[in-house]
Amino acid sequence: MDKLDEIFGLQAELDAYIKAKRETAELSKEEWIQKKCLALLDETAELLNEVNYKWWKNPKPFNRDAVCEELVDMLHFWVSMCVDAGLTPEKIYETYRYKNRVNRARQDGKSEKPGYSVTNSGSDA
């Protein structure tokens, strides 16, 4: 089994356990995604706190382990939203490869979408 497949399976099991334990099974997929998106934002804020984004405070030493833990917390909620949306590891791979090509083309100035022109210093006149 692929590691990403295993992560998705573990997350689906954890989500089912939490829903049963916390008696929240009645929430819709949309409500779950909303809640998990907010949780992901909270974990992102926790990551920001680990990397001294507050220029008005004295910085603390970089803690790689804490940064990695926050990133994994973010992954938990991201994968959980993918499971809720029916997004599989295979579909993620396919969509990522497609979007990577699109983003690369945009950086090469090969996009009709405004904001990606590379020939006029960021202005899409």
C-alpha cells in the first residue's frame, strides 16, 4: 500500500471514530468541510507562531520539531477534507500534475488568465 493511501485510510478511520465518540455524525459533508477548514486555519496560525512572524515580539529559537508537528496537524485536517470531498490520493496526483503544468505555463507567460504576464513587469494592461 502506498503511504498516501495509508494516510487517507488512517484519517478516514480517525474521522469515523471521532464522529462516533463526539456524537457529531449528523453534520453534513459541507458542514464538516467548513469546520475542518477553520481548524486548518487555526493550525496554520499555530505554525505561524512557531516561525516568529510577529515582528513586534522578541523571536524565539526555531524549533524544527514543533514546526513539523504543526505541519502534520495541518495535513490531518487537509486529508480529512479530501476524504469528505471524495478526493482520493490518485485523483490528487492527477489533479496536481495537471495544475502543476498550468502553473508552469503561467510562469512562462502562456496563460490567458490576467496577472501572469512576464513581459510587462507585473502589469497585465
